[in-house]
Amino acid sequence: MRKYTIRRIFMAVVTLLVVACLTFLLMNAIPGNPWLSEKSPSQATIDALNAKYGLDQPVTVQMVKYLGNILHGDFGTSIKMQKNRAVLSIILEMFPVSAKIGIIALLWAILVGVPLGCLAAFKRGTWVDSLLRIICTLGISMPGFVVATILLHTLCGGIPGVKVFPALFDGTAKSYVLPCLALGFYPMCYLSRQTRTAMLDSINQEYIKTARAKGLKNGKIIFKHALRNALIPVITYLGPQIAFTLCGGLVVEQVFSIPGLGRYFIQSIQNRDYPLIMGTTIFLATFIIIMNLVVDLCYKLVDPRINLANGGH
């Protein structure tokens, strides 16, 4: 177990290094610079700004310096969005808003998606199963902005006389409902489909037939025996999904004007705020890698037969 953990941590560090290098190189490969806008400054001003922020140096030199600063916990300062403010400070300010919405979205997605998947598997071939599959297929097929737009149109005044929730996020309890619904709808549908598939596979196993032969009730067979093994692919999906959801639904935050990390990430790209782009990318990559490690360790809790020390299942 210890060897496995050490190996995964080493792989995580290497992965982060690769992500940081690729992001830095691709970001600087795009033509233009952060100072170009509708009212472009003079070339002398651009040269002075490049010199001030070290953008006049070769890309490889900039990258090596940036990676060295990261090792000391310095992610640089914003050069456009919030000039001269530390990137890490901006991330720490924006992340809690995204995380709160993401946690609520994931909770309802799990609490609804997993039981629906179990129900669909148990009612396989019936109208209930068919209806749930149609809903889940629609949910997986529709982009987040479509779901958000539908919710805005139907529940925020688009239909005359129907205005249940505010259209824009204002921090009140009601303003959390629609973003959380929109952000959690896709993972709910995906979890439901994965749970159904895994449950159907588990139900056909010999140990389930033995449990039925012993006269155990269907509820106990499904939720105690079959669901435990069916959760392994569900947990695998939840690892990166938790990271993406907690760091902010990029489109959902834009639609509802939520001052979170996802919306700020999009704005940093539009404004070519290089340090902020790098900081948010590395933050998201770190979160995904950590969650994948946690997921691998959770396998052992769900199924003790899994041998993590050898990296195998």
C-alpha cells in the first residue's frame, strides 16, 4: 500500500509538471499579447509592459522561472484582471463560491442518480426503465448551457406568470437552486446510467443467485450485496467529476453570472491574463489528480479484494 501511494504521488508530480509545461507553451504560442485591445497602446508602452512582467524573455526562460517560483508557492500576480494581485489570493477568494455550488450539485446528483440506476436495473425491461433511460440519454446529450437556458426560460419569467427563482446569482438561497440543478443534471444522468449497467452485471453474478436462493429480500440483495460491487465504476467516475464540479461549471457560472472560479477562468482566457490562466489550470489539474488518488484508495474500502499495492484490481 505504501509503495503504491508513493508511486502514485510521483506520477502526480510528473503529470502536473507536464500539464504546466504544455499549458505555458500553448498559451504563449497564440499570436498577440495581453496588452492588445480596442485601444492598443504604443509599441514603446507594450515593450515597457513586457519588460516589467518578464514577457520580453524567451519562452523557455519564462517557463523555467515560472516553474521555479511554483516550487516556492508563488503563482505570480495578475497582469490584467486584478493588476498586481497575487493569483493564489484570487483563486482562494473565488473557489469557495464554486465549491459550495459544486458540493450541492454533486450531493443531489449522487442521492438521485444512484437510486434511479438501481431502480432502472431492478425494473429492467419495464416502462420505468425505458422512461429513466430516455431522461438520462437526454441529460447526457444536452450541454450545460442548454439545461441552464431551459431552467431560466421556464422558472425565471420566460413563461408569463412563472417566476420562481432569480435569473442572476445574488447569494440568496433561491439563487443557488437553478445553478445547482443545471450543474448536477449531467452527472446525475451519467451516474444513473453507470449504476444501472453495473447493477445489471452484479445481479447476474453467482453470489446474487445464492442470496436469492437463501430467501433474502430484494431490497437487501440490491443495496447490500449488488450495489457494493456496482459502486466501483461509479466511484471511478466521481473522482475527476468532483474536481471539475467543485472548481466551477464554466458555462453555468457564466449563464447565471456567478462570481466563481469557473467564470473567472473564462474571463482570464479572454483577457490573456497569463499568470491567472496558469494558476487556475494548475489548481484544477492538482485537484483532479488528488481526487483520482483518493478514488483509488476508496476502492479498497468498497472491495477489500482489490490489491492496490500491486496496482491491480
